[in-house]
Amino acid sequence: MLDHLIKGVRVVDGTGGTPYLADVGIRDGRIAVVGEVREDARTREDARGLVLAPGFVDPHTHYDAQLFWDPYATPSLNHGVTTVAGGNCGFTLAPLNPARPGDADYTRRMMSKVEGMSLVALEEGAPWNWSGFGEYLDALEGRIAVNAGFMVGHCALRRYVMGPDAVGGQPDEEQLAAIVRLAHEAMDAGAWGFSTTQSSTHSDGDGRPVASRHAGPAELLALSRAVGEHEGTQIEAIVAGCLDRFSDAEIDLLARLSATAGRPLNWNVLTIDAAVPERVPRQLLASERARETGGRVVALTMPILTPMNMSLGTFCALNLIPGWGEVLGLPVPERIARLRDPGVRAGMLRRADSKEAGVFRRLADFGRYVIGDTYSPQNKGLTGRVVRDIAAERGQEPFECIVGICAEDDLRTVLWPMPTDNDPDSWRLRQETWRHEDVLLGGSDAGAHLDRMCGAPYTTRFLGDCLRGRKLVPLEQAVKMLTDDPARLLGLRERGRIEEGFHADLVLLDPERVDAGKATLVHDLPGDSPRLDSKAVGVRAVWVNGVESIRDDVVTGAVPGRVLRSGRDTYTVGTA
């Protein structure tokens, strides 16, 4: 007898093949039968007019902490994501050196700063009762509603071995051997490989460059060799050029890391903008160089424009513009005084429009910003208005106008920058770039930057756009890009397709409605901390390992997810 039977559904199986009508039966967590089913089932549903797809796979998340207080990985699970990859960008919660209990506090403060996580939620929401990476994985086992796999973070490896010297220091021969040995132990326990960052935007809770930014090529290559000795592993890496364009040295480094490991390396995020046509070919040069040297470098890119919630009062992407952090990091009264100084503003605008600002130059067109929530009587009626219009009425420059508005709210004003790359040429360039063999959809950062952005709903918003919007790719190709493609890159065993014998990770969709709702601020984290959330539209149900986990955008309370461990749950993906 089947556990559940889905009757008369339009199957989009993840292979990119033509959709077809069929019945799909689930038994013991697997897809038992696809076709005309006459077998009895404990439960069944009529799915005529609906679409059944494999569960979506998100290759870049930061749910490492959130899964402890939110086993459903919301809102990703609501939007059909059944498998998440965590431990990215060099940041993980493990291993922690038991001889230095203070390292947990350092890690929490670092994650709060670099990934925009609530410090209160990190302190109150996770048990922090592990030392080794395997113990961290064990702490999640049996209590999550999604499937989750994790890289081991370079910063944690360095901190465990070198302590505070990990920031600014270089390991001696003995320490390097210990770092590599610790990476081996993590992969033995199930880590999917290792992740690292050398991005200039990544600083710890003390404002210093995070530990992995101090690592030289020899250390990175030693860790890459370790990755190559384990089944079902790979590398995720961030360098400064990910934000705009790679340097020659960065292209060479990424290619060498992948070739040394004999494993794919992925990075994010590839920003596609027709106004900067030279960026895409430059970034994909890393993939070409890697293939020439026996490696494979894969770029992650988002198929939607993720709105960003900005503020002059709290840490956000504006702080990452060169020179801006020095002003925006001041106490609020002093910050306001500095921002009101025309000379200071002029200097900030010059830096924002400079070459060194890279992709952050897109944030410098302040006339395109829209005013969000306001808090003072003086700003009544400004919510929803475009800054360019307000500035024209006041006879001010747009940035001067924004400063004046925000100062009235003690810098609490919410700002929404309108994307500069929402033009037809940019969408055509995206459509073309997605065809490249080393470009993969992903980069949601779900679980991070919680009060500033909400990338988790990219799956449903992309499908809605493909079905009823720009229609850049047909439905069957869009589903493949969200399921089988990332599953194959990550080497997931028997996931990513609707096929008999595969794990029953499934999403039942209404093609006439599937979409993502507007991101709204909610206070549902530990300590009443805020985050942006988005409702799923047109998602009838989600099954994880054959168990219904979402029904009409509401979690069922089931926790059928599994901690996916390298080797056991992943196979080795080559670089050819």
C-alpha cells in the first residue's frame, strides 16, 4: 500500500523533458511509482490542473544557526525548497575549541556582523553545546524539516587552531598541519568540503578582517588537497572580485583550488547588468581558465531582483561602500552631524561612484531610492515616495534630501533602492548567461541579512515570471534549473528529479498562481528580533522525504528532514 497518492497531476520531472500527466505514489519516503496507479493508498488527493515538481535545491544559504529555532527553514520551505546547502562563505558555527569557551561568543559576534544575524537570536536560539563539526551535525539530526548539508568554514578551522592569532597571523608548519587535520575530521563527519572568503567586505565583530582573509595560497591549496581525498565534497570560495570583476590573480587562484582538489568550486554572486557588459565575460573567464587546468569553477546567479532594505542607522550594504563605514559606524548624533556636512557628503559620493566601489556603485543613484517606513511627524506622507521627486520639491540634491529625512527619524528611516538593472537588455543578458554550462541559479543567502533582504523566495518568484511574466525560459527548463542542476553540482544522491526510487522531495504548485508575496518585516526570532518574510503563493503542498511538511503555506509540524553527509548522501562530482 502507498502512503500517499497524487492523482492526475502534470509532472515536471526536473530533467528538462516535456511535462506529462501521471499519478505519483509515495511509499517509505521514496517515489514508489509514476504513471497510472491503481494501488491503494492511505491518503490521496486529486491534483488535476496542478503541477508536481521535485523539491527545489538552494545551493547557497546560511541556515546554520536558524535551523535550531526554526527547523522549517522558513521561508525557504514555504517556497518549495526541500534541500539547503549551508556553511558557506567560510563561516560555520563549528568546530569550536573546548579549551577556549570564549570562541563561541566570538563566533556569534562575527556571524552577527558579517551575515546580519540577530545577536540575541544567536545567543538564545542555539544550544552551542558542540565542539567538533560532527557534534554540530549531530545536534541537528532528527529535528529539522528540510534536508541540509554543510561545508566546514575556513574561519572556524583557523580560529580553533590559532585562537585570536587567526586574525592577522600566519600558521606555522605545525598549525597548518592541525588546520588540515581538522578539515579532514570535519569531512569524515560529513562536511561537504570547505568554504573560504577573502572578500574585503567580510569583517568580524571587532571590525577586523575575518580569519580566512589572512590565509595565503599555500594554506588554501593544502585545504583543497584535503577536499580531494574525500568522497562527495567540493569547495565554495568568495574573493574580492566576486563583487565586480576578478583580478588575474583571483582567476588563477580559483582555478588552482578547483584543479588541486579535483572538485568543483562555486562562488557568488554573478551580477548581470547590461550597463556593464564586460562584467559577465570577465567573471566567466575563471570558468574557462579552470577547465584549461583540470578544474571547474561555477558561478551562482539569481534569477530575480532581490529588494534590499537599507538604512543610515543600521549596518547594511551602504556600510560596505569604501570609506562609508567610517562615517556610518559613528554614534548616531555624531553620524548625523557628519552626514549634514556638505564636504563629508561630497567625499562619500565620490567614493561611492569610484571604481573601487565595484558593484556597490549601483547604490549611489540616490534619486532612485524610495522612502519606506518613517517615524517622525516631519516625515509624515513620505512613505512610498521617490527621493528624486522629494528632492526636486525641496531644491536639494538626492543624497542631501535622504540625509535630511533620515535625520528627522534619528536615522531609523527605511530606504528601498530601486534596481538599476531591471531593463530589457539586462534580462536578455541574464537569459543568455543562464545557458552557460558553468552558471547555476542560487545565491539566496537565506538565513542571513534577515532584516535587510529576503532572497529565499527566488524559486516561486522565478517560476511565476516564467509562467506569466517575461517567460525567459519554459517551465520544464526553469524547474530543472532549480532542482536537477544544483542537485547534480552538489552530488546529491537520488534527489532533484521525479523518478521511481528517488527520495520523495516534492512540490505541488498551482501554475496559475505560483509566486512570492511582498517581503514584510516580522518579529518572530528569539528575543523578538526582526526579519523579512515573504508568503508563498500558489504552493499547495511540499513533501520532504515523503512526509507532508507544508500545506497551503502553513508548516505541518513534521520534521522529516535529514542532515546530508558527504559520501553517504553525496557522490563525487568531477571537474570534466
